Amino acid sequence: METYTLSLALVDFLPVLFAAIGLSFVACMAAHVNLRQGQVAALGVFLTVAGGLSKATWKLVMALTQSQVNLTLLDDALFVLMAPGYTLIAWSVWQTARSVRRQKTFHVWIPPAVLIALTFASSISLYVVNPSSPRWERVLLSITVLATTVTGILLIIFAFRQNMLLAGWLFILNMAGVFILNSMARMEQTIALQWIEQSINALAWLVFGFAASMMHQYVRNNFGMDSGHTSQAVSA
């Protein structure tokens, strides 16, 4: 069982805060272009942040009780909430980018809802077959990583297409930090290594927040809110 110091557990709330701020700017950006897509993103942000808070709270309880109280539901909630949350965010960002480019958009809720349902059906089936196996969680982890990566790539592409070079590079820096953390997660988790991971995580989401705020302001200045209806295709 992992051991956490109180200071380390408290610092874990920083990247959650920075991510919440940055993702909220993304949701507001989507809402400015299309109100219904903003609602999709807002729900995604809520689920994602709730997952991060659950994990951070689990670490805090572990630190306060010297690992004597292990609230596994809070630990498991990380990917249970983040998988659907980031799926919704990725879908909304893609639809928003297409709306800005006057390309055809698709149904607001059905495609991400179907993907989320299939994800949970697969995860639950694996859990029922073998509750002690981590395979059910790996399904959720895989979807979370995929959706996070897709969201990052879409934001980077959008930033560079709109000539927001600083925002684009900050989003790249955020993705680099996420990939570094994924590789470090496979190492032996000493307290020293966890401090390095937390520092990288906080910095990665801090720069994400700055980039998202710049992109939100740019969209507000250059694109008006539509009526909420699906845009018609101008190019394939």
C-alpha cells in the first residue's frame, strides 16, 4: 500500500485546481460557439474534476491516517469519472473546432453517449468475470488516455490554425508533461519521485490553464455564439 505525506497529499490538489480552471475555459469557449456543445463540455469538466478531486481526497485520507484508512471507492472513482468526462470534452472540442471552420457537426449527445456506454459495458463485463483482475480499470484508463490525447491534439491544431502560437506551444508542453507522468508511473513510487511527479503535474496543468484562457479570449473576440443548431458543411 502506498504511503503519502500530508504535504504531498495537499499539493496533489494543485493540478486538480489548475485543470479545473483550464478546462472551464475550454467549456466556456465551446459554449460561446455553440451553447449545446458548451453544455456537453461543462458536464465533461464536472466529471473530470470530480474524478481528480476523488483521487486527491483519497491520498489526503491515506496521509492523515498513515494508510490505515483506504477508501478504495475514492481511488477507483478517478477513471470511472474521468473516462466519460474526457470523452465528452474531446467530443465537444472537436465539434467546436468544426463549427468554427463552418464544417458539418453531428448530434450533440448520441455519439459520445454510445462510446461511453460501450466503454462501461466492457469494463463492467470484465469486472463481473474476474473482480480481482485490474483489466476492468485498464479499459477506463485506456479511454481516458485516448480522450485526453485527442483533446490535446485538437487544441494544438486549433491554436496553430488560428495563429495562436504561444497557446499552441503551451498545449504541447502540457501534453509532454502528461506523457512524462505516464512513463514515470511505471517506476517505483518513492516519496522523492512522487514530489517530482506532482511538480510536473502542477506545472503541466498551470500552462494548460494559461493556454486555455488565451484561446477562450481569442474565440470570444473573433467568433459569435450561434443559435445552437448544427452547422452545415462547407468543406468535407
